[in-house]
Amino acid sequence: MRQEKKIDCPAVIELIGVEKVFGRQRVLDGVDLRVCEGTTTVIVGASGEGKSVILKHMLGLMRPDAGRVEIFGRDITQASARELKAVRRDFGVLFQNVALFDSMTIFDNVALPLRERTKERPQQIAVRVEELLQMMDLPGAATKYPAQLSGGMQKRVGLARALALDPKIVFFDEPTTGLDVLKSNEIYRLFHHTQAKLGYTAVIVSHDVPKIFKLSDHVALLAEGVIQGQLTPEEFQRSENPLIRDFVETTMGLIYSSEREEAALQ
Amino acid sequence: MVLLFEKLGDYTLYYLEQAGRMGLFLCQCLWRVVTPPYRIFPVVRQLNFIGARSIFVIFFTGGFTGMVLALQGYYTLRKFGSEGLLGSAVALSLIRELGPVTAALMVIGRAGSAMTAEIGIMRNSEQIDALECMAVDPWRYLIVPKFIAAVISMPLLTAIFDVVGIFGGYLVGSLMLGVNGGTYFQGMYQSVHWVDVEMGLVKSLVFGLLIVWISTAKGYFLHWERSGGFGAEGVSRATTSSVVLASVTVLIWDYLLSAIML
Ligand SMILES: Nc1ncnc2c1ncn2[C@@H]1O[C@H](COP(=O)(O)OP(=O)(O)O)[C@@H](O)[C@H]1O
Ligand SMILES: [Mg+2]
């Protein structure tokens, strides 16, 4: 039994039996995942399990060897370049290594999607960029280059760029890995704030258990190439799936024990 | 033995695949060059980089090529007592052959390598993926301006190379070797025809396209490189191989075009 309970909701992203093989290495072996509208889904799992690979399938950057990836009900694995582009208009992405354009200033980085995708005049774009940088607590960074900023600031610029066009879905690949506690809290605060304001659906890949649980509606563990149940944070921590239990115990110690064990103790 | 065939097949498949990719890449780029939206400013920037900033190098190499041609040509022509033909000899070799080829090699070294490295680094650090995810067409945004600029710049640079070379030849011929200046230019005037200029022009256009095609595709497909397109070393390998491939291709096409147009 892979999924302990089927989640029932209007899905914006649905992965059905996605398989991906690199050479001899079978990374994804039938991944099923459903992301509901307006919610936050967190994908957890050990390093190198293929979390970023899942994200790249959702973004249409990789094609699965088998299975379907449906975004707003449209299968993007069969989509033409033009359809894919249309789907991506609603995406915002914060890459694992941020992927800022390193030969452009921060201002130009955030302005790029606005310049390329809207017909707004330069003054309007400047106002919007200032607004975004302000929202991300980055005053005075506009004229700097990415290499001149700290890791935390780069992530915030990446978030500003991802949110520039009011996306419907935002993907975060390890938004806080490599940051200290204060800086990751800052990122979470900004995430919480912007999601409340803009109402986007979020898909987050993270190691930051248990902190990330507070922000999530669903948690999905990727292990052995499949999603080991996609559950609410409470259910996840109480799950009886041995892999999930293992994960919960190693990352956060035993907080809740399962109902069966509790019954046995009484 | 089976292993050998397996390897051979593997190589063949890889190179076929790569050739196919490069071909599709060229079609994609050319399609985007001719379809709107057209953007002027990025093209101007690339014209500055590929064209304007190459002028100094072209000036220098053109001058010295013309000078050495005059020197060597004079030595040869004097054996036949026809120093008067120096002007035509220098001009024809430059316009038909040395101008387009040397200018192309200079542009490969100066701009081609830079294009491969720039695009390769963007591929490596997921900046191209980021563009795609923003629904910005990376071909249109990154590569099309380079294509247009290279195809415009190459003939102009070649023309500069030819003119400077001819004057370099004149300097050496008339001031150092004592060939009559009037004879130098008169001979040239009589022997250079439109077909010669046309050949130079066609060559430079084709070379411009070949250079920008190879250097941008090598960077763009960095992640498919057989030797592993990872990290700084991957970029440096791709840059080296793009310079080598572009130079060899230019020389091969130079022969082919000469053979066709003669
Ligand atoms: N483009 C690729 N080519 C070959 N192997 C890859 C590629 N991308 C990822 N992998 C492999 O897939 C596995 C999962 O990678 P990744 O998704 O980055 O892990 P993580 O869960 O830490 O994000 C790794 O073992 C990696 O070697
Ligand atoms: Mg990852």
C-alpha cells in the first residue's frame, strides 16, 4: 500500500505513476502525488532521493520515462513547446541554487520577467521591482550583483523574482538549506506573508523538519523512488508506514506514537 | 571484438544524435530570427560585442597580413619579373581567401569562445532552466541576438580586414620595396572583379553563421557533452572544443565554397 489515504480535492498538479531512470539508476519508480489548489505541499526525503527530479518533472524540464504529469488537468509530458510555455506562465520557481542571472544587477534580475512577459512601461516596472524588493526586505540591493549578496539575500531576491508576475503555483527547492536559523525563519516568514497575500499554491522541497510542518497542509515522503503517503502533518507524524516512522524518528525524535502503540501501552 | 563493435555503435549513435541536435538547434534559431517579435536593443549590444570590439584585432591582423603578403609576393613575383602585379596579387588573395578566413578565425578566438563560455555557464548554473520556467524563450532571449549580430558583423569585419590589408601591402610594396604606388593600385583595379568580392562576401556570411551556430550550440548543449559538462572544467572543455570545431569547420567550408564558386 503506497498511499494510506487518497487526498480528495481540486488538484492543480497531479503526478501519476511517474518513472525516471538515469542510466542504470532508477530514481523515480512510480510517483503518485496530488497538489491541491491553494495549499502548501511539502516533499521531504533524504538527499539524492530525487526530490529535485520530481520538481523538474512538474516544471516540464524533464520528461518522465513513464507516467503522466498533469498541471491544471493538462498532461504536460505530451505538450508542445507552446503549450508548455502557456502552462509556465503561472509558475514561479525558487531553484535550489537560486539560479539568479549572475551578470545582471538585482534590479534587472527581478525586472526580467516583467520586461519579457508584460507590456508595462519602464517606469511601472521600476515601481513594481522596488515594491518587491521592499517586500523582501532588500532595500538598497538593487544596484548590486548576485555575487555581492549573502546566501540568504540571494534567496530573497530569487523569491522576489519568482513572485514578480503573481504566479498561481510557486515551487521552492530547499529554500532554507545552508542558511542559519534566523535567516531560515526570515524566509519562512516571507513565504507565509506572501502566500497569505497572493494566495498561491506552494510546492516545497525541504529538509527543515519539523519547522516546515507548521507551514504545510500536506507532507509527502519520497523514499525508494515512490511517495510513501501524502498526509497532513499530524497524520504524517503518527503514520505507521515504517519508512515514514523511520524518517520522523530520525529527524525529530518520537513526538507522537501511533494509535496502536498507545493502545498497547494502556 | 563484440565490445569493439558495441563501442563503435555507441560512438556513432552519440555523434548522430549530436548532429541531429545541432541541426534542430540551427532550425529553431533561424525560425526565431525571421518571426516576430523583433528586438533591436539586444542585437545592438551583441553587435558591439562581436563586431565593434573586434575591430582593433581585425585592424592589426589585417594590416600585418597585407604586409607579409606584399613581402612574400614581391619575392615570388620578382623571379618572373612581374613586380607590377603585386597589387592584384595582394588584393585577390585577401578578398577571395585570406580576408574571410583570417577574420573568421579572429572572431572565433575573440567572440566565439566567449559565447560558448557565457551560455555554458548559464546552462550549468540552471539560469537557462530559470528562463524557461519564467516562460521566457531562452533561444529568443539569448541566442537570436547573437545570430543576427554575427551574420551582420562578419562581412563588415572582413571588409575592414581587406581594406587595411591592401593598404598594409601598399605600405610595404611602395615604401620599402619600391614598387610604384600607381602601378600597385592600377593593377588591382584591373584584376579585381565583382565575382571576387562576391566570393569574399558569401564566405564571410557563411562563416559568420557557422561560428555563431557552433559556439552557441556548444554552450547550450553543455549538459549533453560526452566528456561530462559539469562545473568550471566542463565549461572550459566545451569552450576549447567549440573553438577547435569552429576553426576546422570554417576551413573545410572555405575549401568547399572555393570549389563551388570557382
Ligand atoms: N540530469 C541528471 N542526470 C543524471 N542523474 C541525475 C540527474 N539529475 C539527478 N540525477 C540523479 O538523481 C538522483 C536524485 O537527485 P536529486 O533529485 O537532485 O536529489 P535530491 O532529492 O537531493 O534533490 C541523484 O542520485 C542524482 O545523481
Ligand atoms: Mg535537490
